[in-house]
Amino acid sequence: MLYFTRWKALAVILTALVVCLCAVPNFFPEATVKTWPKWAQRHLVLGLDLQGGSHILLEVDANSVKKDKLDQVRDDVRRTLRDAKIVYTGLGVRGDNVEVRITKDTEYQTALSKLRELSQPLGGLMGQSGQRSLEVSDAGNGLIRLSVPPAAINDRIRQSVEQSIQIVERRVNELGTVEPLIQRQGLDRILVQVPGLQDPTRLKELLGKTAKLDFRMVDTSLPAEQAQGRVPPDSELLMSSQSPKTPYLVKKEVLVSGADLTDAQPGFDQRTNEPIVSFRFNTSGARKFADATVKNVNLPFAIVLDNEVVSAPVIREPITGGSGQISGSFTVQGANDLAILLRAGALPAPLSIIEERTVGPGLGADSIAKGELAAYVGSILVIVFMLLTYRLFGLFANIAVTINVLMIFGILSLLNATLTLPGIAGIVLTVGIAVDSNVLIYERIREELRAGRTAISAIDAGFKRALATILDSNITTFIAAAVLFYIGTGPVRGFAVTFGIGIITTVFTAFTVTRLIVAGWVRWKRPTSVPI
């Protein structure tokens, strides 16, 4: 155990040195680090509890998800019956159900069979329980009722949250914030933490908008002012986004949706010098937009954002270039925010803020000071204990623990990890576990000396026989850290990450660095007794 080849010793030293050097950027001012090469700029990011920032908890609007699902079922029923050429009446959403009455008795069983094909097994774990997306039942007198079971609604909410997380992440990143934390909480909530952001007003405005963009034709069959109470079935009355609010009668059919956009950028109109948003469609969107403008020259179309008409220009000539611009009395920041929202995409359902906290930098600084104090006091006590108990070997252990802590910071920096208070607790706990490994080795050496072995033989046997115990201990602790990471959220995960990395570096330093130091001392001194 005490013999190291030259290459093996060099590999251990280089590994420890390179990993420790990764922690160096944390000890220099950020302005200095930014002048370094990109690969050398990786460093730890302080979490919300250490540098302050904004904490926002969002909740998906379950009622909106349910309404969208029922509307989709109604549209699917209409399409299915039309394709099958089945005559029906009274199709609509009533309460939590979609109902339709089949006119001809002879077509009733065919319609029931066709509509039952719309019900699909739910995916994921729910699929194994045999639950389906729809319950189709015979309500009597030619009436067919389709209801969406709670499991299907929950499945749709889960999908909405997954999609929303990606879109929220894109919107937050567009603000240029540093290392935001965005993760799911429970079934229908999303946690957003942005370290360093003290004024979350603009962030809340961006997160609070669905940003559903549609291009639709304006219904010119009736003046909007006269359409109140007698809106055509394929149109709806929408208000303008600017004040004073102006009504527009807009067709429900969507010509092109915001999902077909590939880019959106803020800019200025060359004629009026007003802020605008320029956009570009993908190939499919450009083709659909061109077809629509070719067929509707000299007719107005509406640009609808979140059910409000931003503008309703008249198509003077076909627009076939696949790009355009939105103007609507924007401010510079309003145009910039709209471009961000369009680039990030529309949320599948509205999000509401149910909890909001702003952590001041003063509280974060206080947390850092107390965390540092706890780390210093704990480390000094451990160092003194090891020196008093194991003397020279205690010094070897203290050197190994110092390298261990530097390696933890190095790996965390390499990962650009976020350091939180629980993370600091994980590092302090690692120091204790690292020393514990050395204590096991040294006590084993003492037992071998008491058994009558020579100094070198006792040291060699001590390392060899303590290996299995230390590995077992650290593996079980690592399993616990892995479970915490898998099941936990937020601060618990931060603790699990630092603790797990600390366990790996502990095993490395205890059985390579400490052993290499002791082996070098043995080769240099050729001891006849062990000062332990």
C-alpha cells in the first residue's frame, strides 16, 4: 500500500492540483476573472440565500387547462362526426362535459363507436392503471356525453407545467440574469429563484403574460359597434390592447399562430420612428401567411395577443416574404418585452403568482458571515483535535482535508454550481467525514503497532485493512446523498450535491493523497517508530 510508482504519484498530484486550481477564480474579483480566457472563468454562483434576489412561486391555472381540454374535445367531436358524415345537433360544452345529440337513430351506434375512438390510454405511470383520456357514455334520447376524468386533467396539467418550465426559463434567461433556479414544485407549481435580482417587477410582467399570438381576419360583415349581442358564431368580439379600448369583430379561425415564428426583434419604424417588433415566420408559417394575404387583399386582419387586438392593418398587397412587423403604440421597453415573449413562445396555460419574496443583499451578507464563521470555527477545532491526538499524522490529515475542501470548491466551480447555505453545511459536514476516514486509518495503525508489528508494516497494514470499512461507510453515505438529490428539491438538492461531491473527494484524498504523503515521509525518514 505504501509503494507508489513515479507515474502513479505524478497522476495523484496532478489530479489534486488541477481540481484545486479550478477553485482559484472564486478568490478574485469578478472584473478580474472576466479578463481571463473563457474556459478559466467558471466559478461558484452564490444562491438566493447568500446574495439576495427574487423568489417567485407560480401556479398553473387549472381551470384554464380544463377549459382548453374541453374545447379540444368539442372540436375533435365536430371533426369526427363531420368526417363520418353523421348529422348532429346541440354540440357544446356543458359544465364539465361535452354533449352532442345525434339526429338520426340509425347513425347513433356508429357515432358512439367513432367517438369512443377518441378515448386513449393515459401515458406514463397512469397508463398502467388502465385510465383513459375520455369517458364516452350514452345519456339516452340520442344524447352522447363525453367527460374528462380527473386523471386526464392532472395529466394535462403535468404536461402544461413541463412546457411552461422551458418557456419560463427562456424568458428569464432573456433578461440576462445569472444562474436562475427554475424547477417544478408539486403537480401544478413552478419555483423561480433569480439570485441578485432585487426588483422583480419586470420579471413578473414577463411571467404573467401568456403571449399567445394569433393572426386572424377581421369580420367585416358587421360593424363591431353593432355586433354586441349578435356576434356571428364563427367570430368573436375582442377589445384593442391600447386605450381607449376599441372593439373589433374578429374571426375565430387562426390564419397563422405565434408557434410559426422563428424570430422576433424590437426595432423602429423607418417612417414614424415608433418602436415596433419585427418578426419572421418559419417555412410553414410563411406559406400560410402568404396564402392568406393573397386571398384577402384590401381586407383588414388582426394581430391578436392574449385575446387583445394589438393592431388591425389592411392588407394592401400580398405579403410573401415570410416576415413583417407589429406596431401598436409601444414604448421601447414594451417592444423589447414583446419580442422576448414571442421568441420564448406562448405559455400553454396562464400562470399566476401565489408567493413572492425578495431577499435583500444585507440578509445574504449576514448569512455568508455566519456561514464563514461556522466553517472557520469547525475547521479550527478539527485541526487542533487532529494535531493533539495524532501529532505528525494529524498534520498529514489536516493537509489532506485542506486539499479535500479545495477540490470540492474546484469541482463545484467546474460545474458552475450554485452555493447555498445548505451547501455550506454539506461542506462543513464533509470536513468531519474526511477526518473520520483518517481517524479510522490511524486507529488501525495503532492496533497493528500494539500487535507487535514494525512501524512500516503497521502503517501499510493500517491503510490496507481500513480500506474496506471506509469504502462501506462512504458508499452508504453516498447512497443517502443520492436519494436526497433525487427526491429533494431546492436547498435539499444543494446540500445533496455538495455532500455527494465531498464524499467522492474524501475517498480520493484519504486513500491517495494521505497515503502518498505518508509514503513520502516513510521513504524519507525510514522510521523505526510511528509518532501517532
